[in-house]
Amino acid sequence: MALKKTEVTNEVEKESLSGKKAKAVFNSNAKEKKILTTFSLEPSFKEELEEVFEDLGLGWSAGIRFALKEFYKKYSNN
């Protein structure tokens, strides 16, 4: 008589790192909820931005947030 092997899966272990980060961002008890924003760029321009952000020690998302904050600081005083 053969025994059937049953696999026990843990959904938490299967979840990707990016999935965990997304849940942390969108489920956090922060003062404000985050808004997911999309936009289009030319691939060459995106590569240039990624290089600049990498030189600053930032990933893509953090670099975009940083750039938007700096833009706002510069032009909100006018």
C-alpha cells in the first residue's frame, strides 16, 4: 500500500520580497495612505535616471520620491 505524500505549504514563505514590501506600505498604520501612481518613460531616459539614483544610493521608487520632493521644494516657493 502506497502512501500519498501531502505537501504543506505556508503562504507567508511563498510570498515574494516585493509582495511583502507592498503589503507593508499599503497596510501600514501611517498617517497617510500611499497612492500607487503609474507613468510612462522612454527606456533610455529611465536607464539614465536609474544611474543617477544608483549614484545617490537610491532605488527606483526612492529616487522618484526624492526627485519629486526636491522639485516641489524648488518650485513651491515661487
